[in-house]
Amino acid sequence: MRTVLRSGSRDLPKMASGWARRAWARAKSALGSEEAKARLEKLESAVELEVLDRRRAEVDKTTSETISNLIAAVEDTEEAVIRLGSVIVVKHDGRIWAERVDELTARQLDSNPAILNRPQEVAQFFGRTGAAAGGNQDHVDGPEGLPSPHDRSQDEQS
């Protein structure tokens, strides 16, 4: 006869043999110790990090392949803007660059979709024009006076 323990059961069924009762008692005391709990928490964290790192690596690989394909697609074009999900690729003034688009930036671009037809404004929005491309410009307004992602990251560092 096979006895199945239910989740949360604290006692071993009465039909269990003596060795099973002793093993159960040892397991209960070990699982109750602070050291065992700490080790289980560390193990759980390590597994979660491994899963997250693996997932992040997959996402990064897919993103880099997407960016590479988009850059290849705009090489023979004079100017271009391509936004695909959280990635935007822009070609302006002979330079091609890509950015990851965070949620706030996505909302700003979604509120003014016409900007995606004007590579110069997109470049300005991301702080990639003139002196801003070299990092020497203090402020670049986004479309309709919205702060560019470049300005937001500088504000966050302040």
C-alpha cells in the first residue's frame, strides 16, 4: 500500500516504518532550522537569477540581430527612421544609430507619431544632432518641447 503525504502535512502517517519516522523527524528539524531556510532562499535566488540571465541573454541576442538587420536595411537610404517595438534605428546626416526605447520615450513617440517621418527631429529628440552628438550640448528639446531621453538620463544622474 502506498501512502501519499498531502501538502502541509506535518506528521508522517501512522503506517510508516520506524526508519521512515526517524528520517521524517530529521527532515522536519533540518527544514525548520534557520541555516536550512537561508540555504533554501539562496538556492531559490540563484535559480531565479539563472533563469533571468538566460532569458535576458536570449532577449539581447534577438535585439542585436534585429538591430543588425534594420541597420542593413537602411544602409542604402539617405535618411530613415524605423521603430520596431522597443528598438528605433535612425539614419541621419550619414550616421546610423540605434536606441532601445523605454516606456516613457515610447509614450512620447506614440503621442507624436508624425515625428517618425522626420529623421532630423528624431535625431534631435534623442540628442544626436550637431554638438549633442558629441555630447557638448546641454539641452535638446524633444518634439513639441518634450524633454529628450538624453535630457532625462542627465536629470536622473543629477
